[in-house]
Amino acid sequence: MNAHPLPGIEPRQCLPPLAPVRRNAGRLPPGTCDTHAHVFGPLARFPLDPGRGYTPSPVTIIDYRRVMDAYGIERAVLVHPSVYGFDNSVMFEALETMPDRLRGVAVISPKAPQTLFAWAHRLGVRGLRINPRNPAGLTMKDFPDVAERIRPFGWHIQLQVNIEDFSDLGHVVGGADVPVIIDHFGFPDLALGPDGRAFAELVEFAAAGKCIVKMSAPYRVAPDRYAALKPFVEHLVDRAPASLIWALDWPHTECFETVPDDGAILDLVWDWLPSEDLRRQVLVDTPRRLFWTDDEPAPTKAPGSKA
């Protein structure tokens, strides 16, 4: 679902996430990294972009830390949400609370000063997000300029695109000279099966090392029928195990009627990744290679966070 509200219509209010329940059995393996989480607010300090596609429930880094502790998440990647436009202040502040355990994916204009990119890197930002599915952010037209700006820092570009509607994906990932991560399995059409053109191409791109696929948000891809994703997962695990990462996608934005149960999403880890070696590769080793390849960030006074 694309979140582009009609003019004059107030963006819909998201439901809050369910409270985390500590898992003693079935905890995530040591070193697990959740590669996609958001934080929002306090809304009085961090106003939302008027062009946003939804209104989130306020959840802070304190709330997310409870999630990490409950489920055994040792490291995490905070992804800048579209509702803040180009103002990364919320994420930047959150990154400073746990610099050894957190990394970030920002939304920064390619026209922003070099000092902002450098400051973001010091805070732990390791990628920029292009998300055509939601308003108030970077678009695919920005891809070449964004790639040029982030190349000196060794960052990646994170794409949230519907692969069925994005016929140019092969050209984009094939020609990119920066790493590319595809969110949420690329939103494949389940009716077409894992051998459908778009998903089969995504698997081949991942197998060739041309992109990383994020195994996340099953409730967005396969609402109420998570088992339908299993054949897609099997194709990825069989062909491209070194090009996979995992995420909880907390706090599950754009859920307006019901909120997914974290426990059911966590249980999928063992279904999707049945061996200890696979779980370590996807949950620990690959995200560490992508986000923790250099020294831990050493924050100093920020020069400003808007771009």
C-alpha cells in the first residue's frame, strides 16, 4: 500500500505496537542485528512533516530498547521514517544513546553540505533511504546524485520499491557502484509465485551479489498468510544466503486496523533459517559486514540535522 493521502485529508493514525513479551525460549541468537526499526517523537519536540503519508504513534528509543532486551536483539539499524521528510533529528538523537549497538539509515538531500554527511557518518549512519512508496523523501531521480555523495563514506542505498512495478531494477542495481538493499522482499506478488519474473530476477541479482534482500515485514507482503512467503524465502536461501539480512520492522507503521504480533514474526526466523549456520550468517555476520565494518562512531557536537 502506498501512503499518499489525498489533498486536504488528514493522514491516518497508526495503531501503537503491542507491548513486547520477554522470550526466554526461542530468543534470537547472540549477536543478532535487527536491520529495520523506527523511532518517533516526542512529537512536541520533533514535528511531523505536513506532507507525510501517515501519523505514527510516538515510540522512542527507550521503547525500542525494551524490544531489544525482550527478544535478544543485540544490535539494530534505525531507519529514518518518511514522516519526518529530510529532518533526521529524531534518529540522530537516538543513535547517540547506544553508539556501539546502533547504526542508521538516513534521508539526506544530495544537495546537503558535506559536513552533514560527515556528521551523520560519525553518528553511525551507513546508508541513505530512497522510498518512492511514501511521500516526503528521496525519489529514484535522486539515485545517481545520492550514490555520488555517499560513495566516499562506503554507505549503501536502501530501496523500498515494489519490484512488480519497477522494471528498471536490473539496470539500477547492475549499474550501481554502491551497495543496494531491497526492503521487505521487494513486495513480490504472491499470486505469481517465486518463479514470477520480478522476484526471480531479484533472486538472481542477490545471488550475483548485486543487492542485499531484507527478509522483513511479512504482514505487509503476505497479510494473514505468512506461510505463503515460504517458497519465496526458500528460493532466496537456496540461491543467495550471503545476500540476506533480517528485520522485525518495529513498530509496524501503517497498521490502522490490527497490529502484528512480534512473537509470530520472530517464530518465522527458525522456519525461514532452519540451521544455526544460516541464522548466524543472516542475523549476525552479514549485517555486521554491512554496518559495522569500521570503528565505532565517536559523536561530537552536531552542525545541524536538517537538509
